[in-house]
Amino acid sequence: MNVGARFGLVHCAVAAGAVLLSGCTDVEKALNRGGDTPCNEYVTQDQDTKRVTITKFVKQQTGEKNEPSGTVVDATLISVDLLCGAQRNSETPIKNADVAGIFMNK
């Protein structure tokens, strides 16, 4: 195989890899369970993934297809962080996390 052909194959491989990597965010969003995410999984997520989880959760709760406002997402994120951090049953889905779960297994 000549140098030009190898060079072309390398560029194709790099381009294919870039397409696959750029799609990861969309795939991650699609696979995200939103409100069904258990607290023990939620608390280990990085801030960006938490934001995706909370955004999907809010959309599930409201039935809206549009993105919720940043204020709503921020307030919900803070609430879920506090509630999930204290849930006695770490398997509690974030949609069920509440103050009672801090004191009793739910």
C-alpha cells in the first residue's frame, strides 16, 4: 500500500472516531433514566451528567418537550443533591427522594 493510500485510511479512521465520539453525548442523553435514576448512581455522576439527569427528570415531571429554564434545573439539582445525599435507601429513584426518606427506608 502506498503512502497516499495509508494517509487516506488514517484520515478516514480519525474522522470515523470523531463522529463516534461526538455522538456520545446524544447517546448518553438518550440512555439517561432521568427520574428513574437511583440516588446511589446520581450522587456519583459528574456535574454535567447530573444536569442532563435533572433536565430529563423535570421534562418527565412536567410532560414538556422543551428544555426547562436554567433556574428550574438549578433549583431541582440542589434539592435532589440534598435529598439523595441523605436517603437511607440508596436505591431510591431521584423522583421519589424526599425528606421522609432521610429518616426511614423507602
